[in-house]
Amino acid sequence: MHIMEGFLPSPWWEIWFLVSLPFIVIGLYQLNKLVQEKREALPLLAVAGAFVFVLSSLKLPSFNGSCSHPTGTGLGGVLFGPCIAAVLGLIVLIFQAVFLAHGGLTTLGANVFSMGIAGPAVAYLIYKAGTRAGANTYATVFVAAALADLFTYVVTSVQLALAFPGTAGFLGAFSAFAAIFAVTQVPLAIVEGAVIMLVFKYIVQLKPEILTRLDLLSESTVQKLREAAA
Amino acid sequence: MKYGMEIAVAALIIVFAAVFLVQDAAIQATGEEAWGGADGEAADLIEASGYEPWTEPFWAPPSGEVESLLFALQAAIGAVIIGYIFGYWQGSRNTA
């Protein structure tokens, strides 16, 4: 999903910076509040950030002969919402842009939007909807994380198609980019969803009180999940 | 089943790896080059339309070795933090 340095012409790279900026500002504000009011959630925040570090560094081969990487931001999205996930994504994307020439500083706004905001927002909404509907918690996390990963790549395809509609027009360009990104991503999204689901299970086993404190799970649901695992 | 989810995830990853091996064998047989990055493919598609990137990364890893070092470092930093915190939680549960 990284749009490489210099591959977004003006005005698109400025536009995506402007779109991402408010999320980052709200995310920093929410982080500040989290640090002051819910200090016990900080280790979980570190896990969510570390998860993005690990997963986004793994370039996996997909079934159509190219490689891509999971994003790992679905976990942060489920746990803390898209604004804080945007800050986590920003840190990783700066690391990769500066040290790895992966993505770029001018395309940072667009990349933060796809990986840090759009994907986690999907994860967050699916998780909220799933818990409200009383769906199985782990299944919900799986779907949320997998679709967050996939949606990130759909958004990248939209961003590139908007900037490079070419002669085929937006839809033609979108299907060309989506063929490269989104199709490669389907199997990776499934694996990412499964891994995040597993991590979520360990959080429920080890530190369920943080999840109830963040209003992610009710105590009765925690009780039920823990009994099922015992 | 206590480890049901672990087994299911492990099975999924094994299937994923197996599909890769089968696919790779098929591609190797045709002699084509494959398994490049999707990011680069998109960049090639854009460049094919005649677009020139208007700026370049100010620094790029000088070789594939240095690049893999930095990627491994990135994963290691994350893995250390995850391991530390889960270990801390586990430990504080056992002694509580």
C-alpha cells in the first residue's frame, strides 16, 4: 500500500495531508487523555503499536506472484479507534520512509490515510457493530482485522486512480491498481485477521480488565470467553 | 478445545505456505521472474504512462542486505515490546 516517494503529483499529496491531519490531531488529543486517565491501558497501546511494527515489516508472497505486507493496524483500530491508530501508523510510516525508502515523506499523508485511518476505521466500526449485535467476539475481531487490511489497499487503489486516471478514466485506473493491490492482499488479509484474532484471545486471557476499562467488552462477555477457553 | 484457535491459525498459515510453494513451482517452470513487491508494480504501471516521480527518497538503503537488516530491526523492535508486555502480564497474574 505504500505509495512511493514522488508518485503523487500536486495537488494530491497536499490534499491527503490535509485529510489526514485532523485525525492525527484528534489522535494526539485522545492519546494525551488516555495517558492521564487510563494509564493501565498504556501497555496495550504499546502492544498495538508494536504489532504494526512487526506485521508491516513482513513482506509475504501472495498467490498471484507478487509480494505485499499486512498492515497490523486493525488491532489498534479495534482497541483504540482510528484516530489513535493513525498516530501509530504515522510512526511506522515515518520509520519506513526515512530508513527504508519505503513510501515517502511527500506521500506520507496519503499512506497514513489508507493504513492508519481508513483501515482502522473499518475495523473499529465492524467491531462496534459486531459486539452490539452480540456476535462471537473472536469472529468479529477476525473479520474486522481482515477487512481493515483489505480496505487499506482498496483506498490506496482509489488514491492512485484519482491521481492517475489516465485514458481509462477513474474506474478503469481503479481496476488496474486494485488488480495489483487488492487482489494480492486477499490471502494476506485472511492471515492477518487470524493472527490478530489470536492476539486478542491472549489479551482476553491475560488482561481482560483493560478491555472492560476501554469499554470494549462487558464483564459478562469476558467471563464467558474465559470459561470457554479454560 | 483449549488450543482450538491456535491449531486453526497454524493450519491456515500452513495452507498459505503450501499454496505459495505450489504457485512458485508453477511460476519457476515458466521461467518468469516473480515475487516482486506490489508497491513496485503499481509504480511501474504509473511510470509506463510516462509519469516521472517529481522527487526521490533522500536516502535509500544502499543494498538489499542493508534493507533486510532494517526490516528485521523493525520487526525485532516490535517483537521485543510484545514479548515484554505479554510476559509482564503473565508474570503479574502468576504472582498475584
